[in-house]
Amino acid sequence: MRLDSIRRSLIGSVFALAAVLLGSCGGGGAGSTNAGGILQLLPSSGTFYAGVEYTFTVSGGRPPYTLSSSEPSLFAVPTTLNGNSFTVVPNNPGVIDADIPPGGLNVRTVFVTVRDSTGGFIAAAEIQVAQNFLTGYGVFFNSNCAAEGVGVPPPAACAGGTTEVVLNATISGNLNGNREYRFDVLRGPFTWFFPSGQLQGGSISADGSSVTTRTDHAGRAHVWLRVSNNVGTQLAAFRVTDVATGVSTTHVFIIQGVPLTGELEVIPDEITFTGPTTAQCGTGSADVLVFDGTPPYTAVSSFGSILVTPSQSNSQPGRFTITASNPFICITDGAVVISDAHNNRATVTVTTEAGSADPPPPAISLTPQSVTLQCGSSGSVSIIGGDGTFSTSSADARITATIADRTLTVSRGAADVPPILPASPTPGTENPIQFQVTVTDGNTVGTLSVRAPSHCPP
């Protein structure tokens, strides 16, 4: 005997014993104790669909009442009841009774008991909680795909094929006619359509990813899907939504694909990046598209300075971005290898070459970067970098500057004209100050710091 049958038999025996006890209290003191009459819980049996609110009535006995459920997580009842009614919203049973015949309604048996405040009177109900999903009796596929063998049903969908999707829209155990449902593509290379453009009381999005329709008088909704050509075998999914309530369910099915062999077509298959000057290799990014293969596509670079993003593309056609990032390494015929789900391959050749223009000269620098002068003395520094055509200027007339080839000469005059009053008793012995001299070739500037006395005697 199965465990569910034993469980129901034992609890049924308890109910029978309770009935005997109730019957034995027909007169005398029992009559005065059961002032409210025989304790009853109504309804005492029936099938209750998950998600639907039901009301129970308690009569007789003496309140308050104590209630219990054999499946409190599935069919929750209040522990104490001071009135005469309570409501229950059953959950969906994940486990069903073991002795349900094939094709029978999926239910879970629950026993509810109630005891009055005297403890001497018990009533009970045997309830079947039924699964109540949006599509309780499923989705069916009728495709024009070829079967893979004799006696083997055709696949639900196939590359380049069309499939009728039939939804038995069951809510609370009933098939509802003229009820609106929406079908949305979640994953896979397929779109919705109606034969001959007949909308059948619904609508369809411009890209075919969403369609609404109404059930017929038998409570069935019919929509059609079309799979793209030349796609590989893969899982696909769509969502069905009851428009009135927003309740939805997701269905996953297999698309039987077409295995593709041969070399992939990659556009472009050669990429060259050219640097701005003869001193720099080319850098930059370029997109490539992959055709005639089965996603997902993967791409791998043979050089660390050539990057590919993403590493995998699930689109059709596949799409990758190739980036050369190092201006100091020139690459000839670097390879980016792209493969598809069937290990078909193609190669993108990447070259990074230097440009033809001369590089700009390096920035001007002066060596040394500072000099110290006395009254009537001179000093020289070397000019490094620049294009060789230089001009110079001094920020103060007390310092003069001249350039010969790549040599900058700066001088401090022996006497200031007009005379500058000394800041100390002995001219030329006070602390020097800093003067600035600049050199430029029109593009970059170098600066020399000159320390010299602030004044020199006339």
C-alpha cells in the first residue's frame, strides 16, 4: 500500500472515531455541553485550486475553535477562530498524491480539523488541492520539420521551419474562451507570425518578437513561429502572459539546427593600421563580421598587443572588435583566429606598420639648466632638441643672450646704465637674484635660470 493511501486511511479512522464520539453524546450532560449543536466544518470535502480564495464555515460546538492542517505550508488555516468563518488561499503543490491515474488532475490531499473550546467535539474536512498553473495542461507544438526516423515525432522547431504553438490556457481548472494572451520571445532565432496575416483578434510587434491573441471557444490560443535559416541546434524560450492578470509562464523548446561545414566568411579578413610617423607603429580599432557559421563564435589573437572583444559572440552574424594598442611594436601578418560552434575556422590578418611622415623633433632642453654670473661675466649652455632654428629672449635687460648654432651665451653687464643704486655698501657683493632666459624653435620652449647680482657699479 502506498504511503499517501496509508496516511489518508489513518486520518480517516481518526475522523470515524470522532464521529462515534459525537454520536455517543446525544443526551444528558452531553446535550448541555454541546450548546451550539453538532460541530461542523463546511465544506467537508472538495477540490480547491491553488491561488484561489475559498471560505470555510464552522457551526455548532462552543467557540473559540482550534484548527489545524495536515499540510500547513500548502493549506494554511488560522490556529484559533472566534467567529464562524475563515478564508484560505492554497499554494501550488509541488508534490502530488501517488495514486493519481494517468491523465488525472494533479492534486495533494489535505486534512483540516476543528475542535471546539470544550475539547470534546471534533469536525474535519478532506480537501484536494489542485495544481493551478497558467497553462496547467501545457503547450503543444505542431511543426513542418522532418522527423529524424520512422516512428519518431518531428522536432518542435527547426532551422527555416514554421511551427504552430497551441496553448491550453487553464486557470482554476477551466479552459477560458475569448481571453487575451501575449507571447514574447526570450531567447532564440525565431519570430511570431500569423498565417496570411490574419491577426485573429490580436496584434504583433513590428519585429515579430511579441504577439497577442485571444483563445477560441475551446479555450485554446494558436500562434505561429518561424525560425531563421541556417541556424544551429539550440535551446529557445518564450514567455506566455495572461494579459488580464499579468501571470506568466516560460516555455523552453529545442530548435533543430543545420550543421554547417566549411570555411567561415569574415569581413574584412585583412586589417592594416598605419602610424602617424616613421617613428610610430599603427594603432586603432576595427570591427569584423562573421558569416556562414553557427553561433557561438569565438576569437583568439596570436599577439598580446592585438586585442579582440568580446571573446565570444552569440549573434548572427558574429561581431568582434580588433584593437592594436602598442605604437612601439610593429606587427606583420598577425593572426586573429575565429571559430564557430562546429569548429569551422577563419583568420583575420592584422598588420601594424610605421607611417611615412618624419617625426617631430624632440622638445628643447638646455644643459646645464642654470648658470651663475658675476658683474661683467658670461656663461654658455648647450641647446638639445628642437629643429635647429632658434631664437632667444631675456626677461631682464641686465642679462643679454645670444645663440650661435646650438650654443646659448648669456652675459651680465659690468655696469648698469643708467646706474642702479646699490642695496649694500659695496656694489656687487650682495646676494644674487634669479633671471630667466628662454629659447624656442616655434614649437617648444626651453628655459635657463641665471643667477647674477641685482646691480653692478657704473
